[in-house]
Amino acid sequence: MAKTQKGWRVDDEIAELATARAKDRGMSVGDYIAALVREDADGLRQRGLEAARRFLDEHQAVFDEAEDADRRARGAHAA
């Protein structure tokens, strides 16, 4: 596939984040950005977020109970 060079302007913070995330994934920044665009265009990111929301909606009570138990345990040690 032919590649086209583009020039984009982003904040320094975004450029640093993109560079770091690309490095973490073992990718060039261009390939990392291309992957993000493909994921967005394919709806992969949105489907993942929706799946996470459904999971939390279904299991939030379990997380709340664990958090309450942790708070109670920490409170008991403070006395």
C-alpha cells in the first residue's frame, strides 16, 4: 500500500503521548495513528467502550461491595 506524508499540528503533550504509546506498542507514530483511525472507523473502540459499560452495569454491585468491605477493614485498623 502506498503511503502519503501529511503534516498535522497537535499540542506538544499530544505529540509526546503519541510517541510514547507508539513506542510502548513497538510501532512507529505513523502506524500508531493509522491503527487509531482504523479502530475508530471500524467502530472497535466504541464497541469496546459499550461492552465495558454493559459489564459495569451488570457487575457494579460487586465492585461496590468490595469497596465497602475495604473501607470497613481500613476503618477497623484505624481504631
